[in-house]
Amino acid sequence: MNVLTIAEIEQKLNHIKTETDPFFKSIQNDKRKGVQQLIHKFQKQIDLEKQLKKKFDEMNLFEKKWHELGYNYIAGVDEVGRGPLAGPVVTAAVILPNDFYLPGIDDSKKLSETKRNEYAEIIRKEAIAYSIAMVDAAEIDQINIYEATKKAMKAAIVSLSPTPDFLLIDAMKLETPYPSESIIKGDAKSVSIAAASILAKVARDNLMVEIANQYPEYGFQQNMGYGTKEHILALYKYGVTPYHRRSFAPVKDLIFQGNNNQA
């Protein structure tokens, strides 16, 4: 009987999905250090996949509950960008198919930029429908950030085609024609809300990178409009841009000081 090389064993393991596979069982007694390392690596990978599946199943409980009650098009709704000093508030609404499976999906803030972009591409490809909406800084100043967030969420929802028959919303209470459930920290508890969080975050980050090309002094491509030390120093040095929220401190304070100085 030919003894497989370690490289050959590794290649075979790459095509195995479970610990019950006959090949995996057959190599358990191979005492070669390289083989034992492959076995350990394989078991760690299997354990990780089990953890990710468990987490995904937990995050799918809200969707499962409402699917079982007869709702087919369940839209997750979330926002990003309520806190920054510059840029829009961006929302997304996403309807995922019943068999959607993306282990590792989570609140967009917990994912690396690479993972967010990877997951966003999968979500856009596999979603039944998705929509992104935003309200810019000028309108945020006019109606306040809370109302701006609600307006953007409603805009994302009404743009969905097909239309949803149920909404899962991160934290916010919305008046819409559709029944809904509001979930605190929903982007970490619901697959659909997490998907919306990822699409909204990627869309907003991409926009802030574009704005950074126009206003490089503020480092928008890194801080995404949030009030970092570098961003605030740039505000004092270069002033306020059209993308800054004039109703937010310290932007508001700078404008006030400037008006007083002129007076």
C-alpha cells in the first residue's frame, strides 16, 4: 500500500467537510509530525465552522420566526453615520432569500474592511432586493439627525422591489405600511439587519473616500467623517466644508466663533 505524502494528505483534506469522512478517520494513526499538524489544523477549522454556523443560526431566529408566521419578504433595515461630524447618514434595506447562508456575517463595525467588502458583494448578488438611501449634512442640520435617519430608512424601504411584507429594524421605531419588529443592537442579532448594516457601511465609506479626494486635508478616507483628533485639528486650520454638519459640535462652535470674530 502506497503511503501518501504530507502534501497529498493536505490536498485531500482541502476537499473534506466533516470529521466523519472515512479518509480523515484513516489518517488518525499516522504518527508523522506533519500529518498530526494537518489533523490539528483541520479540526480547528471544523470547530470554527461549527461556531460560525451556531452564530449564524442564532442570528437567523428572528427571520425564522416571522417566516413561520407566513411572511415571505422580510427586510432588514439599518443605518450608519449618525455620529460623524461630516458626511451623510446612510441606510440600507435588504430582503434575503430563505436559504441565505453567510457564516461570519455580523455587525459591520465588527468586520474588517476586507470582510465587509467581500460580504457586501455576496449580499448584493444573492439578495432578493436591496436599496440604499442617504440624507446629506445640510438636511441633517435642517431636520436633526434622528429625523434624518428615519427619513433615510423610509426611503430605502419604499425603494425595495419586490416590496417587503415585514421589517426587522435596528433599534428605531418607524411608521410604515408594514408590520415590523425593532431590535436593540439588531445588527449583531439578525442576519437581515447585519446585511443592511454592511451594505450601508460600505456605501458610506466609499462616498467618504470620494469626498476625501475633494478635501484631502481632513483625512475623510480614514476617519469617515468622525471627530478624530486629526479631523478636528483640520477643522480649526482649514474651516468647515459643505459636507460638515453645522449643527454638530465642534463644527457649530467654530461657526459661532467665526461669526463673532467677524462682528
